Amino acid sequence: MSLVDVGRFDDDRYAVVTMDRPDKLNALNSELLDDLFAALDSLAEDDAISSVVICGNGGNFSAGYDVVSGYTAPTAYQDWRKLQGKIDRWEQIWRYPKPLIAAVEGHCLGGATMLVACCDLVVVAEDANIGWPSIPLGGGLLSPVSLWHIGMRKAKELSYIAGNSMTGTEAVDLGWANTSAPNGEAATGAAQMARRVGKTPLDLLYLKKNALNRVFDRQGFTEALRAGAEWDSISHTAESIDEVKDQMRDLGFKGAIKHFTQD
């Protein structure tokens, strides 16, 4: 059974791809990611569809990478290779031939922020929680991508303080999202945007997207995206990581989160 649902609105020239793992806050495990990209691939060359909305079921966009089903790489090289595989997928989002519109409700955490950062347009609920990891176990993966939208100062704040976050309203003000919507209406706002995008001829949309993305690529966006695997794999070898893992073992997962996020 697929963990992604696809809805088509051919008259308005858009489709909606919904991540459907609500009991896990749509956490990104291998199966969900495989289903997500299979759905996107099926729509990529469909000339009846001009744009695709990506959203999450159950009132949340995604809790990010599923750490429960993750793994610990035995070597830094193997860790880097694994992370490169994840970044390959985010680069596929960036280079997708049609505009991708993220509709963000509830939690959008960790790795899910990279998915959104690589989309073309973003509609976010005003009270959405766009958050960074609550326990410092890595570095250099999320914030260097987001800083292209929110600026260096905010990116450093989100990176340096464990469990830091921004609301949907703040995300719009900073430029991470295009527009906000009342709670529960982000998907509606994204659909309205998709209908308007669909009025532009598909071939022109493709050219416009490539013209804009190429400017960002020249400025270093894709390089920053890919370098994240290097920084994160290096950070995973730091001595302090063992200390953090000891705290998680001694305090429990919730206790460790409280330790790092409590003033």
C-alpha cells in the first residue's frame, strides 16, 4: 500500500501529492520517499499537468527524517555516501521540470525543511512550526540550504540553538514561504496558486523555472545543497556526538530534548 496519495485536477492543470503517514507525522522513511518520488515521476512528463502541490495528511507536513528507521553508518565514508543519496533526491526536487508548490501545515521539521527549500513556491499555515532538530547530532545540512531564503543571520540562529523554529508568519516575513493562510487552509491556498500557475503555458513554465534556477545555481545554491553531506558526515565523527548519545541514553529521548531546549 502506497504512503502517498495522488489527486488530479486536470481542468485546472495541477495535481496534489499527499504524504500519507499521519500516525508518524509523515516522517520521511525509505518507503514514503520511494512512493513520493514515484508519484512525482508519474506526473513529470504528463502534459495535462502544469504544477504539483505537495502536502501532508493529518494536519502536519512532515516530521522530517524518520530517525527510528534510520541507521548509524560504521564509517564516515559510508555516512557520506548515505547522505549523498538523500541529497540526490532533494536535487531532483530542485530540478523537477514543473513548478512544485509546498503546502505546509502543522510541523515541518528537520529534513522536511530541505524538501520545502527545494520547491518552487510555498504556502504555509500561519501557525505552522518550521523547526530544526531538538538534539544536536549533526551540522551543516539544513541551514546552509535555508539561508538562501531566510538570510545568514536567521540561518545561524536556527542552526546554533537546538530545537529552534519559526512560525508560518515568520517564514513569510523572512522569505522562506511566499504566502500564509489561516490554520487548515494551506492546501486551499496552494491549490489556488496552482490554478493561477496553470494559466501559463507549460513550455514557458519550464523555461522560466530553468532561467531562475540557473541564476541560483551560479550563485552556489546546488553546491551548498551537496556540501551538506560532507559537513554532516564530518560532524557525526565529533567527540561531542558520543556525549550527546550518552545524554540520550541516560535521560531518555524526551529528557535529552528538554536538556537542550530548556532555557
